[in-house]
Amino acid sequence: MNCRRSLAAGLSLAVALLLSGCNAVQVKLGMKVPLASIQVTSMEASLSGNPAIAPGGKSSLVVTFTGTDGKESKTWATKGAGQGKIAWSDLAVTATVVTVNKKGVVSLARDPRVSDGKTGHVTVTAPSHPGLHADLDIPLRYNIAYAAHFDGSDGMKGMDGTDGLNGSDGSMGSLDPNNPSAGGNGSDGGNGSDGQNGGPGGDAPAVQVWLTVQAGTQPLLQAGVLAAGHKERYYLIDPQGGSLTVTANGGDGGAGGKGGRGGHGGQGGMGSPPGMSGNDGHDGMDGHAGFDGSGGRITVTYDPSAAPYLKTLKLSSTDGPKPMFAEQPVAPLW
């Protein structure tokens, strides 16, 4: 029994140290290889998956090392997407246009004005091997499905009704044939209360959309979207595969609350004759669903050069007026 307890305690301690991220334990268990202990001859950086990043997108950086463990040539990779044993804390990463966090995840800002006309770049160095570094250009792409939602809020659900109280049972009578007495009647159950009506859905705001073409070897669409109570949002769209969905749908009305259940009638008491059972209470009525909110009007002002690309816009204003389109000159948005 003592051996089992000692083994369990030892395993618990090992798990605790491992979960705490103890470097020494991870190295001892072969889960981590200190970069300083490797004779590295070269290093290379790459992105896992799609090599290009879109605004608001992310990708994982992978750094691989070639060297020797003193006996033979080997390769190592970083933790995370690289599925290796080199910790990111052993590396230093600098980036332009994009950002890289402490786990090697590369991100690009949602605002295309940060990246328009630029290329992301990452430089990776290893403090333990000053003579080595890896550079990586990160191409940017704009052929994705963007979305700008300005829908009204959904209404609150109505509160459920409360259940009625059960009736009390009738008092006991007597079944003695020489001295009979009637049982008492059970009382009626209470009625359940009605559920409350759902709250109304919120109205969506009016939305303005501007669209123009950014000239270049491959035309891109500049889009600006503005709704009341929101900051203006900008999008750069590659019409070859890219799109922009704008919604200003009315919010759904809240569901009505459920009516409360009627209480059960009390049982008649035993006796001669027995008492009458009480009547069950009536169930409460369910509340009505709230009214849906109204959709906001979407107005699109597009430059004549953007007319062939209007199909890249997908607009929705449920329970609202149809979108309006106006063709007139639209200057570059940035």
C-alpha cells in the first residue's frame, strides 16, 4: 500500500511540474531541446498553410534548424505549427506590417490602410547563435469574403409564468361501519400565471457604402462602410474571389414566456363517504413573441469604374427598405 501511495505521489508531482511548464522537466522528458545546446549550421522560416495573409487573418510561423547533435546531421523545428521541440522563447522575432506573438502566430490588422501596397516581413534571430538569422517575406491577399454586420439586437425573451400551487388533500374521515364519517374535500389547485410577452427586436441603423476602384496591374476595390453609432470601416477587395457582405437586418423579437402549470387539485380524504378531490388549476397562457425590428436602409454610392464589380457586394436588410444604389464619382478612400 505504501508503494502505491509513493508512486501516486510521484506521478502527481511529475504532472504538476510538467503542467507548470518547468523547463528542466520538459528538457529531461525530451519535450524541449534548448537551442543553445545544438550545433546549428542554418535556419529557415516559413508559414504553415497558405503563405499569404488577408486583413484580420492569422497564420503560424515555422522555423526549422539544420545542424548536428555531435554525431550526425539533424533537423529541428519550433513548437506549435512546426510540431518540434525548439521553444519560441529561444528566438527573437522582429516584424514589419504584420505582427508576431510569443507563440509564433503572425497576424495582419483588419484595416487595409495598414498594409495596402506593402509586403509583410519577418526576421528571426537566435541569441544563442548570433551568426544566424532567417528572413521571410509574407505576401498579402485580399480575395476573401469580408462581412460588416449592423443588425438590430434581438428582443429579450419574456419571463415564464409561475406554476400554480397544488391543492391540499382533504382530511381523513372514518370507515368504521359503526361510526362512519365523511372524508374532507381536497382543495382546488391554483392557476398558473401567464408568461410575459417577448421584447421587441431592435431596429438596424441606416448604412452608407462607398465603392471605388484602386487602379493597378490587378484592380482592387476600395470600400468604406459607415453606420450610425459605429466607426467607419474600410475594406480592400480583390474582385477575383473576394466579396463584401453588408447586413442591416432588424433584430428578431424575443420569444414569449411559457405559461405556468396549473396546480394539481388535492385528493379527497378517505372516509364514508370519501371526500371529493379538488379541481386542477388552469395553465397560464404563453406570452406572445415580440415584434421584429426594422431593417436599416443600405445606400451604395459607387464610382462608374466600380459598376462592373457590384456583384462583389452582398446586401441584406430584412424587414427594411430595399438597398439604394447611386452612381457618381467616388474619390480614393485613402
